[in-house]
Amino acid sequence: MFENLQDKLDRAFKVLKGQGSITEINVAETMKEIRKALLDADVNYKTAKAFTDEVKQKALGENVLTSISPGQLLTKIMNDELTALMGGSVSEISFPSNPTVILIAGLNGAGKTTFSGKLANFLKTKKGKKVLLVAGDVYRPAAIDQLQVLGQQIDVPVYANLGSKDPIAIAEEGIAEAKRIGATVVILDTAGRLAIDEEMMNEIAAVKSRTNPHEILFVVDAMTGQDAVNTAKAFNDRLDFSGVVLTKLDGDTRGGAALSIKSVVNKPIKFIGTGEKMEALDVFYPDRMASRILGMGDVVSLVERAQQQFDEKQAAELQKKIRKNKFDFNDFLGQIQQIKKMGNMKDLMGMIPGVGKAIKDVDIDDNAFKPIEAIIQSMTPFERENPDSINPSRRNRIAKGAGRDLQEVNKLIKQFEDMRKVMKQFSNPAQMAKMMKGMPKMPMGKR
């Protein structure tokens, strides 16, 4: 995500690299390149111009300290201004009453139903809420079935009235059902509609009027760029929604919607969808997104995703096994599956400072773990628990069972053995101290 914009901004900053000072000439040249980069990312023209004018004004008003270069200073100003452009601070959902009613609206195909499921899962697992999903899309074939399947996946009840074609009545019935079962949050999934379809827009306005939702979230496909912003404005004029959700940010998006939408409709982005899995939903942090756009990574979000997937009790048990050199292929397989739950691999690596630019042209397949999983799953339970027992004949059988070459099996087992040795060393403080003593001392600079 934002790779093209990252690359163009990096080239724009090169104008200032090696410059001893910030001048009106070199800043103007840099701003011209930055404006081009933003327009190529499908950012609204007025937004791009206002943004670069603001950055230029601040850059010319700053004194370059001896400890930083003009390029570094401009990066800092850009980071601050991008953060402000996308909302400045995080905007989360509030829960003023029980049940809190959340209305989901948007265009056809934007991902409203999938988002409804993700949001229900997020509120249940992260906020401890008892959620009821209401199937209010009576027009799209299988929309109700889709929501029910998602509800089963995340163990959240779904209210549906298959005998009714009245979305207003269904929404009211859903809220009544929520009160009956003691749900604290109701999520109303609605049909996709075009802003130019007056009848459908009147219908969603009527749903809002009759249900008095506490939050109205407008779901938009981030891949549609500036069109998404124009649509958001039309919907906001009718619904006065409380926040925006950007879906499909893991796809080939240019980023125009994320950068333009706040300035055009003056409503915050509250969530971003980063994949198909129910866990692939993140709260939107403008400062973190600004850092990622500028290629500075997002370590905080990476750590948070890891914490969500790794259980403290399991981690403590795993550490004990590592110390006793008992780490086996079952543990290894478990770690792989937890990493996969964290999201798209290239997206995750892009959160590490400096790595995003290095891998921008590298194709990282999300199925890269499949051959490893196939090999481990081809082992018997005894072999997984006792890696040292895997002799040549067993390796041949494992390779055939996994449909992989023997060479791949040998390579995996060798890598696993090497990893176990390193893990054991790092888990032993005395061994670590011994390793540190053996390292060459770095010369100390003058103070």
C-alpha cells in the first residue's frame, strides 16, 4: 500500500539532499514534485495544493539546525502535515448507551458486509462487547447468507427476517431483539446504493431517522481513489455520518482516498481493512499512516498485531521448552500459524523502518509458508515431538507425503536445527554474557 507514493516522495526529497540550506528555489522545486506525487496518487487537486502550500510555508519559516539536513527537516514537516491532513489524532467509536446502534452505509461492492463482521469481531474480542449483527441488505442475493456465515465464524448472533423486504422494519426489529437478548452493540448492515439513486438514498435516510444510530460509518473501497471522496461527500450531505472506513488497503491502492477524505468531508477515518480475514481490521492512526507513507515504518502497529496473536501464557511455556531444548515442530507450526494471522506478509514487513523501500519491487507470496506447513503436517506426531528421530528413511517418506523434494525436507530440518541452537543460546543469560564477552569491542568516540 502507498508504494508508488512512497517512491515518488522519496525522489522529491532527493532535490534537497546535499543542500546546505533551505531556500525558496529548492523548496519550490521539491513542492512541485510532491504535488505531482500526490496527484498521481489520486489525491484531490485542492487538497494537494493546500497541503504543499502549507508545507512550503512551514519549511521556509524553519531554521535548519546544524544537527539535521534540509531533507530531514522537510521529512519531519511532511510527517506532521500528513498526520494533520488525515485527521491528526485517532478517532474511536464511543458507546453512549446500551445498546449502541452502529449503521453501516456505502456503495455496492465496497465491503460493507465483510466489514460488519470484522467490526463485530473487533468489538467482541477487543472491547468486550456483546454484539448483534442485523442483516438489512434485502436486495443483494446471498447478502443475508454471507452475514450469517460470518456470524458463525466469529460466534456472534445475526438477526434476519427472511420473510420481509422492508429494511427499515428489519432494522427496528433488530434493535428490539438486541434489547431482548441483552446485546450492548447493534451493527446494522445495509444494502449498497449509489448516491445518484434518489429512492435508495431516501431509504437509508429513513433507516437513520427511525433507528437514531449513535454511529454511522461510511465504508469506502480505498482502491477507488478520488471517486471515493466524491461519493463520501454525497453520502455525508444526506446522512451526516460520523466516520469513514477504508477497505482493501492491502490491495494496489494509490492512497488518494486516505489522504483526501478528511479534508473534503471533515469526518475522521476510524478503521482500515487490511485483508480478508476477520482479524484484518485496524483502528486508523493518522501519525502511524504518515510514517508509513514516508517510508519510516510503523513498529507500534507491528508490535500491537503481534501482541494480539501471541498469548502470554503460551509464550512463557514456549520459553521453558526452548531453555530445555524441547522446542519441536509442533511449536514451530504453531508460530507460523500465528504469524499468518497477523496479516499480509509484505504489509507487515513494510512496517519495519527501512524495509518497505528495500522490498518494494520484491514479490512476497502470502503462500510462502505452505510448503513448510505441508512438510511438517506430513510428519507423524512422534516425529514432530522428536525432531532428532527423523532419519533418512523418515525424510524420504515425509517428502513423498508432502509432495516436496527430499532436498526441501533436508533444508527445512537443517534450518530448524540451526534455529533451535540460536534460540537456546538466547534463552540462556550466562551463555549470552559469554557470547558478548567474545565480541570485539567497538572503539569509543571522543565526547
